[in-house]
Amino acid sequence: MPSVFIKTYGCQMNERDSEAVAAQLVAKGYSLAVTEAVADVILLNTCSVRDAAEQKAIGKMTTLAGQSRKTKRDVVLGFMGCMAQSRGQGLIDQLPDVDLVLGTQKFHRAAEHLDAIFADRKTKVVDVATEQGSEATIREHLPNGSRKSITAFVSIMQGCNQYCTFCIVPYTRGQERSRRIEDIVEECRELIAKGAKEITLLGQIVTSYGKRDYALLDGKSAFVQLLEAVHEIEGLERIRFTSPHPKGYGDDLVEAYGHLPKLVESAHLPLQSGSDRVLKLMHRGYTRARFLEIVGKLRAVRPEMGITTDLIVGFPGETEADFEETLSLCREVEFDNAYVFKYSRRKDTPAAEMPDQLSEEIIEERHARLLTLINEIGGRKYASLAGRTMQILVEGPSHRNAARLEGRTRCNRIVVFDGGERHHGQLLDLKIIRASLFTLYGDPAILNLD
């Protein structure tokens, strides 16, 4: 059977989708190629959130097509995901060497479409139609043996109903569709049985889970009901979730951090802007004051709460005063870290047609200023942890130095330390001896781990 190489762009949802496609293909007899150079099939799972991500994927596919022609290797080339959904047939019109374009509700059709292409190499497939029930199809995981098995991602829903004015995701992922609580819990149980100890629940706006499908129960939203159900799984050590929306942080979710010990004290709260005027233009649905209220409540329940965020600079019409509001809010909250994005004009979104589009020079300058502030705050907060003892879940070799191990604290900080194979998958208490920017270093010898 042919071998497949999948390259992923974008978010954790895309990473999870790629893993599921890979697992489905393996189950159908395909093998996973170590590199694209030896693969019979190369699939690019794409992102449309920013133009740069689309251009990277287009550039990569152009290179792959050129290499295939040059070496005369008959490689099947395909796009999957958000850009595939939004551009459809246009991708094959632009790049005739592409054989497959697979939309966001069609990942589970990858094997059957590849089989058809191999049966007739003249066949080209574009499948971007909506499909009822597609939210329940992405549950396959790669076979156990991967070091990633200690932590696992579980998709609980597809789609988004928020329609932020800058975002193309509702148009590429479709309307919100949630899986059944029972199905999610069963998938989590299977992963724990295979060695996972931490589950991250994934959704485009994960806190919107089940709004149409489950009524409030004792004042608890469907998402909190799901958290409680997953929490009961024996052998599970930690629960995380991403990405939420500030609107989803009702008192029931805040209180869940207090009575669910497996729910780690880590919250990713996408702010986007500190200016009420800009937040309204973005159609975010909350104010600066409400955001600060949520942060205050979370820290009241869990004082050690690690809080990260997403920020956009250069939104159309953003003034220097608006930007200063973002800077001041970051100083007030003191985020542990933040993903700082330069506004990207996306076709067919309301923001793309707004007046007062900012110049690249202004966007670049504000991006640099905000990034400097985030690094300054984060560096100070990480340095203050030296001397503390913190629990980590050991995930495997450090990404930067395979001779060392790394894990994450409950509040989602990476800790690197010297350890052995026997530590893989363990919950360990390490003394933090020093910190660099957004990385902590622990000393196992002090706690007699060797």
C-alpha cells in the first residue's frame, strides 16, 4: 500500500485532524512516510486564519509539484482543511498538479478518495460539501507507542457561531456541531487505557459545547457537565481545554476549577484587544471590564492560575489610544504568555471591507511594542518561580535538546530537566533552579529522582 506524509499548518484543531486522518489511513492499510521525499502521497492540512498561512501552503505545494515533475515521481498531492474548504476547485485551477482537495467536514473520506485516485490516476477529487454527523467521525488516534500518548487531544465539536468580524473560521468550519457526552467520555476512556494521563478537549470555541443539545443541569452548562463526566474517568490525571471564548466563562465554569481537582489551573482567554471600541468592531461580545472580572474570579478560585491570551494588533480603525488600552490591560492582567498576531485582511470577512485599514508599517511597529511588553512580563513572572517546587507531567524528550526531558506544570509552563526513560509519563515534583524566557529548568537530583 502507498505511504502518506501529512504536513500541518495552524492550530491544535488542525493537528488533531491530521492525526485522525493519519490513523484512518493506517487502518486502511496505508503506511506513514518518515519524510515527504519518500512518500507516495503528500497532504497539506491548511489554515486560513491569516494570509501568511495560506501563502506558506501554496508555496509549499508549488515546490512539491515542481519536485515531482523534475524527479518524475508519480506523487499524489492534496490539500485538506480550512483553505481547501474556502478555495475548493480554485486550488486545482491554480495548481493543476494537485489531485485532492478535501474540506473540513470530509477528513474521514480521505482513504476512499485516495483509493479512487490510485485506481485511476487521471481522477481529481474536490470534496468540500457539508456532511451531517461529521463532528462524530474524528475520533481515531495514532497507534500507541508515540511519546505523545501521555497527552491526548479529543475533539468535542466542530464549527463556530461567533462570527468575529476578522475571522474566516465560521465560513471554513461551518456552524457549531457537538458530539454526545457519552461518545466523548468513551473516547477519553480508551485513550487512558492506552496510557494517556492528560486529556485536552478541543473545539473552535470549546465553551460553546452542546448549547443546543443539553439543557442546564443544576445551573451547569453542557460544557461543565462534560468536564464533570470526563473528570470521573479512573486513571485520568489532568484535564485541559482550548480554545474557549470569554463569553463562555460563566460562574459555573469558574466554580468548576474549585471542585474538579483534575481540571488544571490554566486558562487561555483570547482577549484580542483591550479597547472597548475595537472589541465592539470585532464583534467579540464582551468589554474590557468584563474580561478583567473573569480574570479576577479565576484567580480568586485558583490563585496559581496560569492565564494566556491571543492579541491582534492593527485591526482596521485601531488608533494609538486603542492600542494603548491593549498595552495597559496587559500590564494590569500580567499574562503568563500571549500569542500576538498582526491583523490579516481575509476576503469575505466584514473587517476586510471596513474603512481605515492600517499600514503595514504601523502594524509592524505596534506588534513589536506589544511583543516586547509580553516578553518583559512573562520573563519577570517566570524568573520569580526560581526556588519553587512544582509538579510536572513528564511528556518526553525536550524539543530543543533530546538528551533532556520536559514536562508541563499544571499551569502550563514548560519545565526542562535531566532525567531518564523511567520518568516518562510520571507526575514529578521538581525544584525550579532557573528560568529563561517562557521555559523553566528543574533539578531532579535535589528530590532524589535519580
